[in-house]
Amino acid sequence: MKEKDIFRIQAQLLKALANEARLKIVDRLAKGECSVGELIEVIGLDPSTVSKHLALLRAHGIVRDRRDGNVVYYKLLTPCVLNFFACATQVLKERLGR
């Protein structure tokens, strides 16, 4: 893979994370697998909107789903994205002088 392709793909991945609701989903899934219903409660958005966010995260390989009967559960597939959270928090702290 060419370097320019890597940067393009990384930019797409960062765009997938660049949304408050999706960041909340990733943060919740960092604590463990949970159902779509629980994510709807945590995020506070309607089911179709949460499903769209989950589909985008799944398409980028950030989360994985599994079905148990009528319930769909999601799991964080790439916990390394939490390093991004830590880095973003550090940038904010330095920017705010804390």
C-alpha cells in the first residue's frame, strides 16, 4: 500500500470517529459488550440514528456485532482507538494549561 493511500484511509477512519455520538459509543463499548438498546439509552438518540452510527463504526472495523435471538450486541473490535482518546485528552489539557 502506498503512503498516500495510508493517509487517505487514516483520514477516513478519523472522520468515522469525528462525531460526538460515535465517540460516546466507543467510550461505552470500551467498558464491554452491550446491546443496541443499552447504547440507545446511553447515547440518548433514536434507534435509527444509533444504528446508522454503529453501521459506520462497523464498516471501518472499529466495532463488531453479534446477534443473540432478537438482540444485537456490539463489541469494540479495536481497543487501540482508546489511545486516540488518551491523546485527545492530553492535547486538551495542554491547550487549556492544566
